[in-house]
Amino acid sequence: METPKLRGGKIVRSENPVNLEMPFENLDGFLTPTPEFYVRTHFPIPRIEKTSWRLVVDGHVNAPFELTFEELAKLPSRTIPAILECAGNNRNLLIEKVKGVQWGLGAVGTAEWTGVPLSVVLDRAGVKPNSIEVILEGADKGPLEDPKAPPGDVRFARSVPLTKAREDVLLVYKMNGVDLPPEHGFPVRAIVPGWFAVASIKWLERITVTDRAFGGYYQTIDYAFWDRKGTNAELVPLQELQVKAEIARPTEGEVVSPNSSVRIRGAAWAGGGAEIAKVEISTDGGKTWNAAELGKSVPNAWRLWNYNWPTPSTPGRYSLIARATDSLGRTQPVNRNIDRGTYMINHLLTVTVEVKTGT
């Protein structure tokens, strides 16, 4: 197996645009330190001065306006922990290789975010009746090679339903207690709790309220999946995180001693307002299951877990699997849903370890 290239302790998945993955085996606490947090970009990172930055609020509103950073920072704020997961996380682990950034386990992390509720800004603008969505637009832009894309530069933009925008979306300017780094959206980004990170637009510059469904490239052509209803299927945008557990340690191919105790540990998460209710561990490829011990439960963040495995006396290769169930009763599927294309990968994954004497 080829040794991955590292930058700042993270795995380099692409250089241009820069995409960096946290080695998931480094998971060591509830909050992911900012230097270890994965980085996802589609275009060059915009260089923005805080003093010249402006946030435009317009569209289907009574009073469009602009905010400076200083004005935004004076508005009422909240601090919450929230998980971000790239919609293509685990793509490199699919048996049939697909296009896209080849993420392993680590395009995910939980940080503490500080910012202004989007509802505060929307209330100031005065949302008009019949509004249904809020479009979040970043400063990052560039041309696309996709023949289905429009010519010229395309800005990265996504929309969220107005109900979600008012419920818990934040306009964030601090990550883990300090200003956002450039690669994480300085000076301001959105955080959309419980949704895939594609919705949490970085380098935020415009908020547009609309009375019709947004049809942008990253809403309808990319970051969408097939929703099948009988013999018909339609493309719908990715939204909520899927219930999922990942094993951080031991790692694939790790060698452990027989007749010992090995701590299997990792994290689990879910979307849609659900919390992780149960994580089960199998050490025999899914034949039998045992309950893992769960850490603290925080809405819209991952839940850490661990399980002490009494390793067998018989040397050999053993398949470890983690399976999560959320508070709505949803459990990870055994098999991959092919209608999801290159996204929303949450089927059961196997970590194979070797029990061997003399280790």
C-alpha cells in the first residue's frame, strides 16, 4: 500500500485545490483541534481582509442591507459544538472506485463554532411572505471542467429551506475559540448543524432569500443523489447526515496479541436532529454483536464510543465492524445504496486486524 503524502500531519488528497484529511486514527477527544481538522476546497482559497469584507443580504426581503464584520460581531451570538462531514467521506473505501476526492475515514470532525444565528439577520431584512429558501453564496469561484456546467467562473453556493435557516443555522466567525483560519472560511462561514458540510458555505459573502427552489450547479447537478420512487427517480440535493459509526483504532492491518485486551474506539453521528442511541461492535465479521460504551451525547455533534475486546487465543485475521443506531431508530445499512452515487456513504465498513503471537 502506498504511503500517503502528509502536510501538517494531514493526508494530502489533492494539491490544487487543496484537500486535506485528518488521519482518523488520531481521534483523541470530543473536539477536533483546528490544525487537525480536515480541509475541503473546490477552488483557490479566497484572500479576504476583515476590514473590507461585506455581507450582502437581499432577495425576497423588505429591506436589503449590508453588514461589515464589525457590525456582524456586535450582534447576539451563540457557541455550539457541531460536526462537519464531507458528503464524500469514505469514498476511497468503496469497492468499485468512483470519481471525486478519494477520502478515507477522516473527512469529518467536530469543532466548537461561535457566530450569529441566521434568524437574527433574516429578521432584520424582513422576509416576505411565500419565501421558501435561503441561498448562501461564498467568495470562492472558478471554472468547471464538467460539460454540464455553465461557462466561465462559478461561485460555490447552496440553499437551505427557510425553516432550517431560522432554526439553527449560524453565521460563524470563530472556530474553537479563535478567528476562523483562511482554509476554514475566514472571515465568516455558515454552519448548518446536522447537514453534510457542503451546506456550510465558507467565505460567505451573500445571503439571498428566494420564493422558488434554487437551481445552482452545486444544488442540482453536483452534490445531489437519486431519490427513487417506484420506477421513477429524481435528483435531490444532499441534506442531512446519515447515521454512521467509524472505527478509529485499531487500524486496518494492525497486529494485536492473542489473549489480551484491545480497546476498539471511534465515533458515531447522525443527522435530522437525532442523537446516537447505540453503537454495537462485531469482532467476527458481523455474526455476533456487543454493545459499546458511549461517551457524552451532544446534539449535532459526534458521540465517542469504545469497546474492550478480549482477543482470541487463536491467531488469524479478524473482521471488526461498528454499527450505530440513532434516537429515531435508524441503523446503518449493511450494504451500499447505489442510488447515492459518490456521496452519503454510511454502510457498514470492516477493519481487518491480525491476531499474532510475539507482538
